[in-house]
Amino acid sequence: MGSNHFEFRASLSDLGEGLDVLHQSVERLRRAVGRDADDLSIIHFETALGEIGSNVLTHGRPRGTTRPVEYSLLLDGDEIVASLTDSGPMVHEHLGREMPSLEHEDGRGLAIARSLLDELGYERVGDLNRWRLVKRL
Amino acid sequence: MALEVETRPADNGVTVLAPTGRLDVVGVPALKEAIGEAVKNSPPKVVIDMEGVSFVDSTGLGSVIAALKQIRNSQGELRLAAPNQQVRVVLELTTLDRVFPYYATVEEALTGL
């Protein structure tokens, strides 16, 4: 029986290292809750986090900014909640995008994340983007 | 974690590509480079051994779709072998498993190719 409380926080300033940290944090969570590598809830969450994290780390640090992406991962009871805050441009036109047809090479990221999470939240607060990803175990 | 790609020749002119690591926005260039070499054979017959791929994202999927187009344009064939649970979840969610019928092992993927 694993723990039902977990908390991880990091500031991310690099795409490759940032993605490493996101995946490592999910691995720590997986161990903390005693789930194996094929646990579907955690696979769904990690897949969605990889999509949103990749977008945020690519577009959320505009040229000239030194502000890192702030990341937190919390488990409270049976609910995993990840938060990513970045200082990139406002995101609007892609949020409702449907899954592209089979021949398209890109444009699936947000549709994949939406499908696999219980909640995917986005809000613009001042000059920051705030993403909230929720998955129930 | 950088993606590393091992290239292994197999029978009948088939090339087996065995990436290790995450096939994501950081790892895609290494796979693209290996595919670029493999399609120099005519017609290109390629098996991607996914056993060492721990995670795939939509950018990684896009690179496999691009490889499939490139190989089919040369009258070749591309097969995927041994995807883990996360890769299967993403292939099925995006319905790309209809385009990439995957095989449990490399040996099965090589059969009849």
C-alpha cells in the first residue's frame, strides 16, 4: 500500500533537462503510491504531462526572459494535480483542437492530453500562463 | 535523456532500427537521421524495434508518420515491433494503430518482410 500524499516542486529552464525532471517526478510519484510501470492511470497522466510540458518548455520561455517555468506535482488522496506556470504568449487558438486525421504529422498534443486527463485547465493571469492537469488514480 | 539509435542489418535487405530512450521532441532528430540512412536502400524495408523506447509523445509519433510516408513513397515498408504499454496507449488513442499494426517481437515483424 503506497502513500496518499506526495509533493514535488521544481523550476525548469531548459527543454531537455526540464523534460527529464517531469518524467523523474512521475517516476517518484509512481514509487510513492506503489504502482507498477504498466499502471494505466499513471501512464495516462505522464503522457499528458509530457505533451503539456513539452509545449510549455518550448513556447513558455520567450527570447530575452530569464523567468523559469514553475512546476509542481501534488498527490492529495487519489488525485494527482500538476501545475505549470510560464511567461510565454497567451495560448488560445489551439485549446479546442480535435485529434487530427491519420496522415497529419503534428497537432495531436493537446488533444492527447485532454483525452487522458480528468481535467485540463488553462488560465491567463497577468503575463503568465497557468496550466493545471488533474488525474484521479 | 538523449535518444540513441542502433542500426542492425537483417535478412532480405531489412534494416532494424533500435532506439533507446524517450522518443520525444528531444529524441526525434536521432531517429530522423537513422531513418534517413535506412531509406537509402531501395526499396527500404525498416523495422523499428520499440523495446528500448520508454516513452513516446506526439512529436515522436509525428516522426514515425513522416518515416512511414517517406518509406511508402519509395515503395518500401515500415513495421513497429515490441512497443511498451505507454506507446500502445498513444497509438490506440490516436488510432494510429490502424496505420501501424504493431508486432509483439522483432522476429514477428521480420516475418514475410
